[in-house]
Amino acid sequence: MADEFIRQLTHDSKQFETEWANIFSRLGQLFIQCETENVDIEIFKIKALDAVVDYILAEPNPTIKPIFTKFAFVEAVIKHCASDPLPSLSEIVRIVRRILDCEIIFNQWYLSSIEAFHFKFQLCLRLTSTQSYNLIESLLQSLKKHTFLNDQSDKTTEENWKQYLSRRIFSPLSCDSNKLNDETTMLVMRPIFQQIFRHAAHLSHQSRVWASILDVFTRTLPTLFDSYVNIDDAQIDFLLCIEEPISNDYILFISKSYNRNPDLIKNNFSQALLVIERLLLGHHIREVRYFIDQAILAHIETIIDIEALVQMFIRVCPLIPIDYRKESSPLFFDFALILLDLCVLEAPPCAVYLLEKNEFYPWKDLAPRFTDILRLCSAYETIEVEKTSSELNSLTTILQLAVDRAKAHAIIYRSTHKEALRAISRWTYTNDDNNNRKIWSNHVYDMGQTMLDLIDQRQVTIDICIQFIEALRLRIVDNESTEDDISINHTMNSFFLNIAAHLANYIDLLKVLSHDIHSRLAVLILKALSRPFRYESGQMSMEYNIAERLWHRLCPYLTNEADVRLYEPCIQRIHSLACDEDETKFFQWWSIFWCYVTMKVPDVAANYVEDFFQDVFERKQTVITSLLPMLYSKRPETYHARLDNIIDALHSSDANSSCWLAQIFSTIAQERAQLITSTQLDRVFAIIQSRTNSSHDLHYLFQGLGSVANVEPLLFDSYRPIILRFVVEFQSVPAMKCLQQYFVAATLIRGQQSATEYLSILIDLLKKNTNITNDIRSQIFHTCQLIGVINKQALAAKRTDLTAFDTYSGCRILIDFIDDKRLTEEYQASINKTRDEVAQMEKRVTKTECNVENVTKIVKGQELKVTNLAVQVDTVDNRLSDVSEQVAAQAREIERIDAKTLSHVPAHWGREVNKLLNRRANNDWRLLGKRFGYSTSELRHWALQVDPTMALLNEWFMTHKTDEATYGLVKILDEIGRQDVAKIIRDAVAAAGDLIPDDMPFDIKRLPPVFLSYQWDLQQAVLNLKSHLEEAGYACWMDTGQMGGGDKLFAKIDGGIRGAKVVICCMNTAYAQSENCSREVHLAVTTGKPLIPLQMEKQKWPPEGALGPIMNLLET
């Protein structure tokens, strides 16, 4: 029998090779003999097949590839058995399974043997065509026993197994028939193939063989898991697909099946959540994303318990390791967006739960996705609800979260900018079905307020401002037409007020506004001012608040007359409201506007000077007082007509207002001293008697009185005790200077007798007041010097008295001058300066006839009203007629005003000097600027100007007093070898009737650009600030208490402020109450210096008192 013959064959390869021909011949004879004898051929073949399998399994070392003749032997036996009659399928499957069931089949010997059975018997084709499903299942179960892991060393054998199983047993090709995975079989045997698939998926990460089988199944029957015979199998798949190692293919296959069959996910939702959680914690982000997209999100509307899904995400979120969050967080973020995209009430709160995990998300990386957040949130605009919905309020929470994140990561604004503008545009411009402006639900306007904060301020343009202006204007117009039809919509009003607030911020950002923008703003504000300011409840109206927000912001950016003129209807309406309708709050609007315009466009403000005076005197709006000193040169006649009112107001005004009024009085006195009458002097001195030395206005009052005394000294005889009281009791330097002007001018008129009297008074002051200050003492010596230059004989008579004070340099100069000693260079310079000063005073003083013979009065009065004098005036200079004198005076006045208007540089020599210094030379304007102390960057900036010399000199004269600036300029010009230019200036000054002194106690240097104003309690903190600023390259000026007090200090402070580029006000609660600090602020405002308020401690803002409006103006 064949089986007996096969079993006795040798396994020795060499011997088998030798005997192969006989073996082959003998096999043929045995099978032929079987056919001729009366033998059950089927049993014969089965025994032969079992015998050959025994031989195969008995091979001592199957992992070593056998010789070819053994392969030929096995194939020959199977070929003989594969002819008719065939053995039964069940026997063939049993025999094949004997090989498959071996523990180790990973070798070419077993594989070739199985292949021989497969192909010679057409095994798979016969099994599927006969629907032998049990036999197929048995084969598959045997196959499942093997892992085919990738760690096998024989890669050729591994590849051969892979090719056989995925191209023969299971084939993706529909034309292959000898395979087990035809669609009909798989559908009938779905549970079995699902098991095989699970097995393959479970091993796919470790076995290329099983991974290839998995791929075949996926391509052959994608719907394999679309249904289950046993519903519990669905749960099995959920459990198995998340067992490690997780198969990507398994997840994808199940996900696709659940995508096609929503009932599967609906019935197994809790298991699906478990899958997502396990995948997330296992860091299988790609798989979980695919599962969610395919299995969950595709049917999310049919899933009832969305909150359970969200809660699962929230629970898992903190459990994800930090190292994996960057990769996993986008999944959470995207899921939140998907929830929002549902556009149902339940979605926004769930999205909030996911997004509020601030530390979980890499917000900077997610920046591009914020566009979707805004788009999806704004899509809820279509939901109309009458009452506030807590669910819809979550939309604002989400947008606020975006705002908070954008503040930390500015790149987010790039993504939110355009979408925010689009939404705001819809919510402000969209019309309803009746072509009226649409009124949106409250949640839309709530979103809009937050959307405004998502506009990128770096991308703000004029067009955006125009869009906002038009939106506000249309809203006000709509309110006019609908106010009787609807109640107040406070949420909508808040939205539009927020638009106004942002527009105000954009004005600050842009700073330079076009004429068109100003025109639109003017129309908008005027329209708002035409509406009621209050609702019936007493609350301020939306229109009022819009106008207020914009008005306070736009004023600083009105820099030219054309733009200012656009707002004249507004300002007239504001003033009318304040005056005629008793809406006094509008006086603040009025004053803020003019505070800026007066400094930048004084020509327009000058037209309202009479209104300002009425506000101050009739309406008691004292804050306006600060504007008046700046406009005198524009409308002097109005000021002259109001002189009595100004003096009267000094009696009753507060400290700050009286300071401004005193400044006006001083200006009038300096310009037109002859206008001051004796009656007015009585009232001014009555005011002075009511003051203490610390009063702000005393400095300006005595300054003005000194100017009057210089012209009309004889009127001051009766006021001498008052002036002396302030000198003696209060050590007032301004009073001493006034006394000086009076004594010197009177000496010029009265001669030696008065000179002797005045010198006696001055020397008695020195004798009787041992505690006199150095400043007063210096002024006394200087007054004696001035009188001595006029009448040396009178001074010489006091030599003995003066010797008691010869320890002071000022007194030594007097004694040496009396003794005609050769003076030192310093003393001679002092005497020369005094002579120049006397010469200047002599030009101004009026000499009248009195009881002293041979005294004449020299009249120099370009605009002097002769009728005011009670004496007959004899004119000594008869060279010019009265008419020509007045014409010349008017011409000089016009030239002076033109010079002030166009430049700070004197016009009578400026043009010629500029022309010479602009010519390129080693000692041109550049060297002059360097000697002044200006920086290279400043010189480089001026070099770009059309007239660089004018720019340089304008800066120099703007930051110094005219006499000091002229002296310093000429001195530096001499030093750098530009005597040609210096001569032009000296000649022009002399032609104007003035002199440039040979010496002056003045430091020729550029003053620090930063002035630090502070109250004494803050000195240490301000010193630290000064140190930091100077380390950063900003030179600073501050009073540290080393310059003494009184007017000497004030003169230094005056120079520091005038020379500064900016004044920093270091504010504490005591600052606004300090008279010195208030004086510094007022001087800075008057001279047009930018102010920066720096709050050094927590305090009420704006501060109370006179500084309140100024600081409030700066805040806006």
C-alpha cells in the first residue's frame, strides 16, 4: 500500500536524493495498482495523504529548507490523490489542519506542503462553492493559532507566508476564485470573519503577515462590522480595539462601520466613550480623532447625552501627561468648535467647559483657529430669543476667553481681526424686512461688545474709524425715528457705547486724523448734541455718552484751523447748552476743547475771548481763566477793556484762578503800563494787603506793579509802606524788585534828594533786619548800585554806612565804585550791566516836573494816553512829530507780533542770520548747535529742515528768555569766529533801542529735556525715577532743595520748565494741594509743554481742586 511505502522512506536527504528515481517510479506503480485492484480508492488516497503529512511532520529539522526532491515527492503524492475520485473535503481539511495545528509552522517546508494541498485540490474554491462553512471555520481557527510575529529571522520565509496568506488564501482580487474571502462567504460567516479580523487587528502592529490579512479584509468587505449576529459582539469590539497593542486598522475599520450604522453608536454610546477615553490616555491621538470624526460626530445630532461626552473630555483633560498635551489639545479644541457648529442652545455651555481649561491648550499654536471660534459664535445671531438665555450667554464667555488669550498671545489678534469686523458690521448695518435697521437679540449685542476687543489695534485704519462713525450716526438717526415705538434697549445701547469707546481709542492710536474724519466726527457729535441728554429715569442718554467719549479724545488732535472750524457748530451748541439751558457740565467740554485749541490754533480761540471773560466773570467758570494769558497778544483791546473786571476778580477768586488773573494783569502792565490808573493801583494794593507771601498771585502782581512803577513811579509813594512790609516781614523778592523799579525810576525823575532818601531806606533795611535772606540782601545792594549809577554823589554820601556790610561782595562793588578803584573784571562787568539796566529803565520812565528844579520828564510813549497825566508834559525829543512817532511804534508792534506768530526768533535780524549760517562752513549752524549742547540726533533732524538754522534758533529762543537767548547766541558766535553774524544781531538790537550786555549771569547750555515736578514728600522716589531716566539717556531737571527758596528758586524752576521738552508730574494726594506744584503745572500749560501725569500712589482721579480739569484733560 502507498501509505506503508511512504512511511518507510528515509529522511536522510542524501539517501533520499539517491533513491528519488525509484521512489517516484514506485509511487506511480502503487497508484496504478490501486486503480486495477478492488480497493476503495478514496480510503487509499486518504491514507496516502495522511502518510505524506506524517512524513512532513516527521522531518527532523523543518526550519532548514529540504532538498528539492522532497518537495517534488510531496507534490507528487498530492497530485496522485487530487484526481478523481477526490477525497472528501472534510478529510482534506482535516489533513491540512494537521500541519496548520503544529505549534511552529513558520518554515518553508510546511508552507510549501500547505500550498500543494491548496492548489492541487483547489481547496478554497471547493469549500466556498460547496458552502462548507464549518470546514472553513475550522481552517480559520487553526490559522488563528499562529502569530507570525515580525521577530522571525528568516525574512524570506516571512515574506512567502505573507504573500501566500494575503494573495492566495485571502485575496483582494475579485478574479481570484480559489480563496476563502469571497464576499458571499464573508457575509454568511460575518461573526467568524469578525473574529479573524479582531485577531488580525490585534496582531497587526507586531506581524506584517496579519497586517496584510487585515488589509485584504478591509478592501474585500468594508461593511464587515456594519452589523452583528450577536449584539454583544459590538461590545467585544469596543473592548478589544483598545487593548494594547492598539491596532490603527482595527480602530479605523470599526469607526467606518459605526459611521455607516448610527444605531451601533447609539446603542453602545457608553462603550464608545470608554474607547475615546482609553485612546486619549494611551496617546493615540490620530486614532481617537478618526473614531470621533467617523463614529461620533457623524451622528452627533442623534446622540442624546452630549453632556456625557463633554464631561468625559473634561475628566480626561487633566490626566493627559504634559508632554502629550500639545499634540492632544487640538482634538479637544476642534471638538469644542464642532459643538458650536451645531448651533443649538445646549452647545455653547459645553464648548465653554472644554475651552476654559486655560493651561491645557497651546494657545499660540491654535491662533489660526480663533477665526473659527468667532465665525461659529456669530452664527448664533440667527437664534432669536426674547429673554436673556444663560446658554447663549456662554457665547460671550467664549469670546471673552479669546480676548484673554489674545492679550497674552498677540498673534491671536491676526486671526480674530477680520471676523470681528465682519460681525460688528452686520450687527450695526443690517436692515430688517421693512428696510429698517435690524434690532438683534440681546445675546448678539453682548457678543458684539466682546468682539470689539478682538479687533487688532495694530491693524486699525481710517476706514475702520469711518465704519464706526457711520454706525454710530445711523444708530442716532434710527433712535430719532423709533423712540416712540420701542422702549430703551440697554444692551443695544451698551454695544454702541462700546463702539464709541473703541473709536475714541482708535483716535488716540492714529493721532493724525484726516479732514474727512474730523468732518464726520463733527457731524456725528452735533447730531448727538441735538438729542435729549437724559432718559425719563434721569440716566444719561446713549447719545450724550457717545458724544462725551469722542469729544474728550479728539481735542488733542486738532492741530490746524481748517479742522477746528469744523467743530465750531458743536462748540457753539455746547456753550449754548451750558449757558442757556443750565447744563453746567458742558462747561468742562467747553474748557477742554479750548485748552487744546488755544495752545495749537490760537487764532480761532481769539475769536472767543469775550466769551471766556463772560464765563469767568459772569458765570464763575474759573477753569477757563487758564486760557486767557495765552491770548492777550491776539486781542489786547478786549483785555484792556476788562482790566477793572480782572482786578475785581482777584479779590474773590480761588488761588489758582487768581494766579492766572495776576499773570494777565502783569502782562498788561508790562505791555501797556500807562493804562493802569491810580484807582486801579489802590485796588491792587488792597488785594496785596490781604495776601500772604505764599499766595501764587503775588509774584505776578508785584511783577506787573514793577512795570507800572518803572513808568509812573510817582504814583507809588503812598504804597511804599505796603511794599516794604512784604520785603521785611515776608522776605518777598518780587516785592523787593518792585521797590527797586520804583526807587530807581523815581530817582531818574526827582534826582539827588530822592536818591539820598531811598538809599537811607535801603541801608536801614540792612541794619534793622539781621535775618534778611541772601536774595533780598543781593537785591538791596543791586538797587543801591542802580541808584549810584544815576547819582553817584548820593551813593558816596552813604559810604560810611556801607562799610558795615563790606563782607558781602555786592557791597564791596559799591565801595570800590565810590572810591573809583580799578575794578576787577567781575566787578566791572557788574557795573557795566547796571549801567545798561539803568539805560533801559531811563527809556521807559516818564520824567515830570515837580518841586525840584532842573528835573525834566523824558517822554517815551508809543501809545501813551497823555490825558491820563495831571501835569503838563514837555517833550525834549523834537526830532519826530507825534504822528510819525505813533506810526513807528505801530510798525514795531506789528513786527513784534509777526515775529511771535511765525517764530520765536526776532524777525528784525533772523532772516539775514539764517541765510549766513545755513551756508556750509566749519563754523556754520552745526557748530553753533553743538556749542549750545544739542545732541547729534537733534542736529541730524534739523538738517532735514528747509531752514535748519531757523529750526535751531527757534528751539533755543523757545526754551530761554529773549535777553538770555540773545546774549548766549552772540557770545557763542564770537567764540566760534562768526563775528559777522554777531555784528548783524548787535546792530539790529541797537537799532531797536536795546543793548546786549557784555556779561550776564546765565549758563549757556541746553537745559535738560525732562522736568520732574513733585511734592516734597516724594523726593526719594523721584530721585530714583530721575536715576532710571538718566540711565536710559534722558537728562532730567528737578529741585533737590539746594538752590534756596523764594524767587531765585522760582526763576530756576521757570527756566527749567521753559527749557524742557516734557514735564512729568509725579502725583501724590498732596500734589494737587501744593501751591508750588500747581504753579509749575500752570506754567507748563501756559508755555505749551506736554504734561505726563505719573501717579505715585493710589488716589482719587482726577484730583480735586484746580488741577482736576487739567489732569482729566490729560487722562482723556
